[in-house]
Amino acid sequence: MAGIREKVNYESYYESDVKFAVPNEIFTELREDFSFSKSSYAYAYYYLQMYLYTYAKYGTENNSDKFSQKSIKEILGIKRDSSQNNDITKKGAWLDSHGYTETTKDYPVALDYMGMDGNEFVIRHYMYSEEKIESPNLARHGSRFYVKLPKKMYYRTAWDEHNGNQNGTMFDAENTHMIKLTTFFDIMDKLDYKAFYLYGYFVRYSYLGNGKFSKDLDSIMKEIGVSKKKLISTIKELEENDFLIVKRRSHKKNKNMVNSYRPL
């Protein structure tokens, strides 16, 4: 079975060191509306959209259906015809309404430039709308094809967008946590999107403690809406697959001591 790298046309020469910044507020916002499973899917889906859009993975030269919304479901490990997470990902649904994504039929087909222009970070894409004009005879996606612009990479809030304040996570990483693209691939190949969500949670809080943090299980359960059984089993999976180091404390002498976690 093909791994996720093959499914997304990963280019190791250009993309092996890539990291994406995820807004910290995503955890509290998801928890307000969704279960652990749905929150996990939304988190992984958004991370994948940042990658697909930034690196312009939507060309049609190999497979016009490769990055349809149904295909993305398969990439993330659910059935392509499943409707279980449409309330998160369809046009106008949770990710759109909360400013994380925007549904669009104009999308990047090539990454022209990414780097510094003086003191400013600049990213330029060659867009589908440009390609249609310049190369009208190329094969096209169907009229129903759309992608998700990862909006928070460009504007952190609707107010910022309205006022032209381009302060998204691509330009300003304040109050974010960074996750390597290769780690995302590895967790998705070996585990699943629920494990990736929990890993992201650990990364988010490890930023406050020099790469690690301590918190009791009951607090973690409450913050992300996961059962104790699922939390313990997922921590164990992350640990056994070398994504997480857990330092377990003895509670015999001090009942207030908790485990510490260091994401790798």
C-alpha cells in the first residue's frame, strides 16, 4: 500500500526540512464544538491543506482526481465516500466559518518563489486562473473541483484580513507551534490522525517548558475531550514509535507529581 508521501507527490529534495506553524487556538476552538475524533480529523486536515496549497500540489498531469476532497479523505485514512466529517470540511463548514480555510476554485498549480524580499517574507504562486489563460488546451480538473486555501497562513483573523494586515502564521509564528512535515507523514503512516492531533497538543505545550511539559492525565482529558483509555493507549503508541519521550513519576511519595512529555 502506498504511503502518504507517494500519495501527495512529496519531493524530498525540496521539502525534507519543511515545518508548518499551527495556531495554538485551534485546540480550544475545536474542543468547544467537537469530539476528540472529529477535532483530530480537523487538525490533520488543516495541516495537510497548508502543505498542499503552499507547495502547489494540484496539477493535473498525473491524476485529475488526486487531490479531490474524496481523495483527501483517503489520504487521511477514512473512506472516500464517508460524510462523517463534512461538517468540518465542506464549503462553509467549521474550518471555513472559523477562518482556517476558504473554499476556492482558483488554486496554485506551481510555486514560483518562496523567500525573503528585503526584510519581508514573500511567497508567489502561479495560479490556475493564469494557467487557463496562458495554456487553454491543458487538461483540467472538473468544474466541481475545489481546494482549501489555508487562510490563517495569510491572515490570523477576519479583522486582519479586512484591514490588510498580513500577519498569518506564514509570516508571524507568535502563538503557534511548529511541526515538521516529515513527522506528519511518519505519524500518519504508522498511526493515524488521532495520534497526530495528540502529538500536536504535546508540541504546543512543550513550547512553554523548553521542549517538554508536565500535566496530569485528567487535565489533558478535559482539554481535548478524550477518554482516559484512548489517551493512555495513544501516548503509548507515540512513545513506542519514537515520537514521544515519557518520563513517568512515582506517585507513592507525592500524589501531586505527574508525568512529563517530550515530543521528538
